[in-house]
Amino acid sequence: MNERTREYRDYIHAYLKEWYARSSDQPQAKLFEAMEYSLLAGGKRLRPVFAFEFCRMCGTDWKKAAPFAAAIEMIHTYSLIHDDLPCMDNDDYRRGRLTNHKVYGEAMAILAGDALLTDAFAVASTGGIVDAIAVLAECAGSLGMVGGQVLDILSEERVLTEQEVIDIQTRKTGALINAACITGAMAGGATQEQIAAAGTFAGALGLAFQIRDDMLDVIGDAKELGKAVGVDGSKNTFVRLYGLEKCEELVQKYTAVAIEALSAFEDTEYMEALAKSLTARTA
């Protein structure tokens, strides 16, 4: 599993680096520097990994999913840059180093995020699948990730119900995982049944992943995670709603649902192992 994961991560890193290499002689060099500071900072690259693997599980060369994998990683990076801003979460560190606005200033960080979001659709368009671009836009925009961020902001002054917490997290975190799995499957020539199964997998795994993330904010190690812990104590997290013991049960439940959805595909051993490792992670 580790070997394939490294191959996917190395490939998407090189792909993203090459995409922006063509801009090296542009006068707005500081913008590209700020974008690459966050885009090429590493991280788990989970969403590209999902896109590549769902493409492969459909029986197609996984590199066909690269335009969508790259676009999703660019959108994810833009969201992190903006999330860290003083007007949002006001974080000083991301992936073990200073956040973008701490290095380049707020204005440049905002513009770097704006550029990554816009450029993502230029990259995705090279994949030649209009329906996949539509999925990407819906998952990233007002019906998806941005909508979830808005619900999160509006919820800060009150305690939410279970459904309200799920409404936030299925959009804020789950939407881009959904985009990765579905666009990867589309790039692989998936059937409608497989596309639906990819969505089921993404929805369940996204919840399991977020619940584990909420747990790690309470019990995780800041050095291992590369970011501060204990910052979500007053937020409407799954831990605040259920407590740690119940959260552990839910992680196992949603992970099982995700794995069951993989029955629509062939050769799913890697994805099953990855799902289990992600929802049992300590960092």
C-alpha cells in the first residue's frame, strides 16, 4: 500500500510543479511563489490518491485522472490558505510551518487562494470530461465546500443538532472527497452504478475521516499533526456532540459502509486498506 501511495503522491507533486513551471518568467512572480509555497508543501494528498485509485479500479490507466486530481488539490490548497486567515480560523501553522498569510501577508494569501481556485478549472478542462468539471464545481462551491464553511461560521454562537453537524461536515470536508472519488471514476469510464458507489464511499469515508480529525484535535500531538490541537474545543465538532467513545463507534460504522460500497469495483484491496488506515490514524 505504501508503495502505491508514494507513486500517486510523487506523480501529483510533479504534475502540479510542472503545471506552474510555465509561469516562471511572468512578472507576477511573487504570486506564484505564494501559491507554490502552499501547493507544494506536501501533505497527505488524499484527494488525488482517491481520484487515481478510483480511475484504476475502473480498469483504466490511473494517470487519466491527473487533471481532476490536480484541480482538486489546487482547490483544497486554496481552501486551506483562506481557512488560516485572521478573518477565518486565524492559524499560525499549517503542515508544520508558517501559514501562507504569515509569510506573504493577508492580501497576497487571498490572491494566491483566488488564483489556485480559478486555475483549477483550467487544469480540469484538459481532462475533457464536462460532467466531471460540473461535479468539481458543485462540490467546491455554494452547494459544497463553501456552503459548508458558511454553515460552520453561522453555527459558532450556538450548539448544533446531530443533523446540523453532519450538514456542515458533509459539505466542508466531504464534498472534495466526493469530487475526487467521482471524477476519478468518471475518468476511468465508470458505469452509473460505479459512480453512485464512488459517491457512497466518499460520503461515508468523509464522515469517518472528519470524526477522527475531531478526535485528534482533543487527543492528538501537535508536533505529529503539524498544527495546533485543542483549537476546536468551542466549535460544533463530533466530539462535542457525542464524546470520544461514541465517536470511535461512529468511525468504525462509517468506515464499514465505505468499504461495502467498494463491491461495485474490481481489485479493491488497496482502497480498503487505505480507508482503514485513514480512519485509524494518529496524525
